[in-house]
Amino acid sequence: MPRKLKDAKIKLKTHKATSKRFRMTGSGILVRTKGGKSHLRRRTSKRTKALLSEMIPVEGESIIKRVVRLAPYLKK
């Protein structure tokens, strides 16, 4: 006897690299981290290194749409 199919939506897979790079704030703004933090920072000033740790808002509707498609459960 065949199994019954569930009438539920299929779970979507999250793109893990996207979920690690982006966050959604409480007010619903998509923010991202800055690159260039891993190596070759010896000659960089302390102020510049401190600025790299900030999260900055993502601008551009097409990029936001792409991130939401890649990470559908990226909510708060």
C-alpha cells in the first residue's frame, strides 16, 4: 500500500554562506558584515580595524531580494 503524501509545503534549504554573512535587525533592515578582516592587517590603523567590525545596511532592492531567496528563514 503506498504512503499518503502530506499536504504541507516543502522545506527550503538555506544557503549557509548567505546566512553567515547577513543578519536581519529587529526593525527588518538587512545588514551585512565588511570584508577584509582575516589577514594582512598589520599595517592597518586601529581605527580602520575597528570600523571593519561594524554591520552596515544593505542597499539595493535586487540584492535584498536575492538574499531573501537564498536564506528564506533569515528572520530576527
